[in-house]
Amino acid sequence: MKLCMIGTGYVGLVSGACFSDLGNKVICVDKDQNKINNLKKGIIPIYEPGLDEIVKRNFINKRLSFSSDLNNSIKKSDIIFICVGTPTKKRSSEADLSYVMNVAKSISKLIKTYKIIVTKSTVPVTTGDDIEKIISKKVSKKLFDVVSNPEFLREGDAIRDFMYPDRIVVGAMTNKAKKTLKNLYSPLISKGSKYLESSRRSAELIKYASNAFLATKITFINEISNLCEKINVDVEDISIGIGLDKRIGERFLRAGPAYGGSCFPKDTKAIVSTADKYKSNLSVIKSVIKSNEQRNFLLISKIKSILNNKINRKKITFLGVTFKANTDDMRDSPSLKLIPSLIKKGAFINYYDPTGEKEIFSKLKNVTFSSSIKEAIKFSDLIVIHTEWNEFKQLNLKKISNKKNYKIYDLRNLYSPVKMKKKKMSKCTRCVSICHQGAAIIKSIVQIREVFIKKVKCIFSMFYQ
Ligand code: NAD
């Protein structure tokens, strides 16, 4: 089939590349000329494992092309996917639909033969109705269909998520559109992906309800981790214990920083706005949003207490600054709240991220970037493991810093605090203290005694070295 993706960002580029890999002819369109020029030269604008290869392969095979010419791209395509951003409005919590509506207006001026217009962007319920109204002002209803086909891919796992989705949701209102979309997705359906047909409004709401539910799961376990910290219980045990219940499921139950990224923060706010508009109270999601916002303050106070209430002039290293591993996306990353707040309190921040330096931090005083883990943690008083990149999972904690006493705040629970403490104490080279997010550092009275004895020995041997 001939497809056109309008908006060549995380969703448009990944789904466009994957559709072309499934044998379709795809044109990815963007208003950002620079992005299009770079893509034509093989320069991929985002960090997404496996994307580079799939784009190059299909570009060479001429199944995938890039353009900023909307007119020509629409003319050549049967199905037009809207993949532009839907950020939160500046002055309210609603989704800003201006990009989507601008695309709808542009399309309405260009349709000459039958087209299916599909929203892949996450849009509030009834947006499909509004797009239909806009287009029908200029084009006969016989010449187009508007379909909702929300995208569920996760950054960092986007190719796999697109090629092997848990489900594909399509909200089409005519048989012609239903048949065409099912045909388009048939290679994925035949590999076992579930295909759900629903009304257009249901499809739109399924996306928001999914994201709100996942955000709720994360917030739930984060709050449970706060309780765990108070009562010396390892939150990882709780995650496993409750996750084994099939009704709950183990995913999205890892305690850590506040949820961030380009979807959950904006989508939770947007669904609450939609519900408010229809005078329906989504009190659970409202609490989730509030709890998530408070989490950053809570983590700052935790960092303060780890540093014995002295943040001023302390050197703090952030390992990873993106909201999750395997992506370069900084949108709504918790580090954007944590780092500026620590600087205000007088800290010096040095950070390392596998996806490189971040422009947003280069503007901040007392924030520096290091191009290796080793450089980043030299002379650090506190190392904050902010993002769960694989390369942070096997650090040599004995040689990690030049400082004699330093601490590690393992926000992602990559290390077992009990094991690490035992290791350090027995070698007795340095006193490293690992602060595991939401976990008991010491599990029982016996362990407290053991660790205390080892700590005393450790201090003694340091004096006599
Ligand atoms: P993005 O910001 O990465 O990309 C959007 C692109 O659209 C940009 O390149 C921009 O230049 C382009 N654009 C804007 N207006 C345009 C126009 N009139 N013509 C041509 N191009 C235009 O956004 P994204 O992260 O890909 O998200 C797109 C949508 O998909 C959002 O609604 C988002 O909520 C949803 N979504 C995102 C993800 C994700 O992981 N990023 C996952 C699922 C769904």
C-alpha cells in the first residue's frame, strides 16, 4: 500500500520505517526541512535501537522516502497517518491539538481522490469527529474516511513494539476503512498480534486510559517504596510478590523516580481535562498526577538526608539523564526537575549519559557533562543512578570514585544494597554507602549487627592503612 506519515518524529519515523519494512511504499513528511535533509543523507534524528538499520535498508530499496512536500506526498498515497505532537497546552492541562488541526486543514485542501486519514497521534476523544468536520468543509464525505489507530510503541523498544505489538487498535466507522486497515496490519496479525476493532471514540480513549493506567502502576509502586523505606522492606520483593499475581502483572512495577517522558505526564493531564469537560471526576488519575509531582520533592529531600543535610558545594554525579534507557528523549525527564533544584541548593552537577550532552543542561551554571562514566564520577560525593542503562548495571563500585567516602543513590534499584555492602565491607578498601531506592539497606537485626561490626573494622583499618 502507499502510505504517507505526516510528522517524522519518534512515532512517524518508527512506524513509517516499519510499515516500509513490511512491504509498503512510505513517504515520511515533516515541516522541519533540516530533519528531512538529514534523513535523506542517512542521518537519523533520534536515538532508537535498530532504527538506523531499518531506515537505511528501506531507503535504499526505495520503499521509504522523505519529503517536505505535503501536496505531492498526499497525492501519491492511499492512507495518510497523522503523527504530529500533541503536547500539553501552555496555559492549561488540555492537549494542544493545533498541530493536528493544522494538518487536517492542509489535508482538506489537497484531497482529490479517496483517502483514509488515520490519527496515530494521541488525541482526546472526539478529535476524529472534529477532523472529519474540518475536512468535510472542503471535500465530499465519499472521498475520505477518518480512522483512529493509536500507537502504543515505547521509546527504546519501539521497533519490537511496532513489529510485535500486544494489540493493534483500530477505530474505523466504515467497512471500506476497516477492511483496508486490517489488510495493512495483516502481516502483524498473522504473526499473532491481537487486532481490536472499535468505534473511533473508543480507540481514542483506549490510548489515554492505557497510559493513565500504566502511570498509576508506576505511582502506586513508588508510594509503596516510600513505605518500604520506613519499615526496612525491600520494595523489589514487593514488586515480585504482587507482580506474580496474573491479575496485576509484573511490568511497570519498578520503583524509581517520578514517571516522565513524552507521554505519561501529558496524557494523564489530558484525560483528566477531558473528563472535567464532561463533568466526570477521574479522582484516581488526579491523585496519580499529584503524587508524581511530589515525588521529585521527596527525592530531593532524600538526597539531602543522604548528604547529611549538606548539599551546598557537594559534587553530585548523575548517571543517565533521560527518562528511561535506550532513548535520547529528554521530554519531562525527572532529571529536568532534580538537577536545577540541586544546583539552587549549591551543588555541582556532573552527568554522563550514553546519548551525549543535553542542550538544556548546557545553559545551566554548575552543570557539566562528561563523556565517560569514569570522568563523570571522579571526585563525586554522591552518584545518583538516574536511568537504568545497561552500562550502569555492572559498575566496579570499588574503583568508581577517587573520593574516600562517597555514596551511591541507586534510584533504579540496579544493585542489591545488602550484597554490595557486604562486598565493600569485607574488602574494606573504602566505605561506600549504597542507598537503594525504597529498600531496606539492612534486612534484619542479625545483619545490622554484622554490618556494624564490619563497619567498625573498616574504619579501624582505614586509620591504620
Ligand atoms: P515528535 O515531536 O517526536 O514528532 C512530531 C513531528 O511532527 C516533528 O518532527 C514535527 O516537526 C512534525 N510536525 C509538526 N507539525 C507538522 C506539520 N504540519 N507537517 C509536517 N510535520 C509536522 O512527536 P512524537 O513523540 O513522535 O509523538 C507524536 C504523537 O504520537 C503524539 O501525539 C504522542 O503522544 C504520540 N505517541 C508518542 C509516543 C512516543 O513514544 N514518543 C508513543 C505513542 C504515541
